[in-house]
Amino acid sequence: MKKGFVLLFILILIGGLYPVRVCGETTVSVRDCARQIIELVNVERRQSGLPPLEMDEGLARTAFQHAVDMINRSYFDHISPDGETPDQRIALHHRGILITATGENIWLRECSEDAVSTRELARRMVHDWMESPMHKANILYASYNILGVSVVIAGDRIYGVQHFAGIAGRIVPELPAMIRRGDTLRFGIDSLSRDLGSPKKFDLLNPVSLQPVSDPIYLRSGHLSSPAGTFRLRLYFLSPNGSDWHVYLGPLIRVP
């Protein structure tokens, strides 16, 4: 009788807080596996002269959501059946970052007869990604500074998802998923650079074309006026010397 992965449904719901039995007597913790994947990725980056990536819980959540979506809708792709891209899913589900770049790696294998430890499973995933030019490019992309990883086991399959992002700062508190017309946005920025300046205004963009659908609106005093729909938030920062504007993308916002 073929031995395979033993999966408790609760593991899917909570993202792998408990170890799972894999191929015989070997036990693998998917949470520890995700952590070790980040460690191995940072080994590869250091060997290439790049700074390490910081683990980000928000990106780990978006990676987990994509893994579960692929399981539930029986596909394996960067683009979901309804056309959602990695950049769009990160912008939709991560409400608290100023995004400069995003990327995604995915991995899927059937259970083998081999006993696989947590460390060996992490090593196999990173090895396979590094053997693929496109996936390797994500791991070694200099503009990324944060990473979230999810490992999910479903039946006799194991899924791995990495979500990368380059960020200029964090939005505090995280923005709501919905903003009503007439609302005023109020938040702070935990900047990663003293040169970022302070946010002064925002507008909304079509999430596909990234063309504006509203005029720039001043924060704290201006009121949102836009058509109904789901849009990408764009924030304008005035440099500390008051001479330059810097523009960054934020999360997706729904306007009812």
C-alpha cells in the first residue's frame, strides 16, 4: 500500500501550526519548513552579495491564501482562473505596505516513498527554484526586501508558495479594504528611508492599466470622490526639502 501525506483539515484552516506526518515515520512541520526556506533563500542571497530578506507575516498570509486557492480550485499557476496576478493578490490581501516591486514562486510535488525531514523538504524546494531561471531571478532580485512563505500539504501533494516584495515603508494602521465616497484617509507611515518624506495626497488607479480614475486628493482634508469599483491606491510623498514628489503604490481599495 502506498504511503502518503496524512492531512488534517484543521491544518489547512490554520496554516500549518502543527506538524504533519509525511511518508512513513518522518514528521514535518510546515511552519518550520517555511522558516527554513527563508533561511536557505538568504544563504543564496548572501552568496550573491545581496542583503537578506526580512520575513513578513502579511506576505506569508497572501502566500497561504494562494496555496489554498490553488487547492480548492484545482489549478497550479501564477494567474488564478479569474485572472488575478501575483501583484494584484498581494495588493488585495496585504493592507500595510508601500510597494515598489512584487514577485511569486510556486512549487508542487507528489508525495514520494522517501522519508523526508523538514530540512530536506525546504532544501528541495529552494534547490528546485534555484534551478529555474525565472524563480532564481526572484530569489536574487536586489529590489526585494521582504519575503513570506507558505507550505501546505493536501492529500498526496505538497505546495510551496513564496511571495516577495520590495517596500519603501509600512502603512500604520493597515488600510481598510473598503473606503466610501466622502471618506478621508488617516494613517501614518513607518518609513524605511529618511528621504521618503511624508504622505500628502493620494489618487486611485485602474488595477490593470494603472491609469488614474480620480484626481489627487489631499490626505486629512480631502474627501474621496471616485466611481464605484476596486482600485489601486497611489500615494504621493513630499521630500523632506519640499522640492520633489515620490510616488508609491499601496493596496487595492474597494469603493462601493
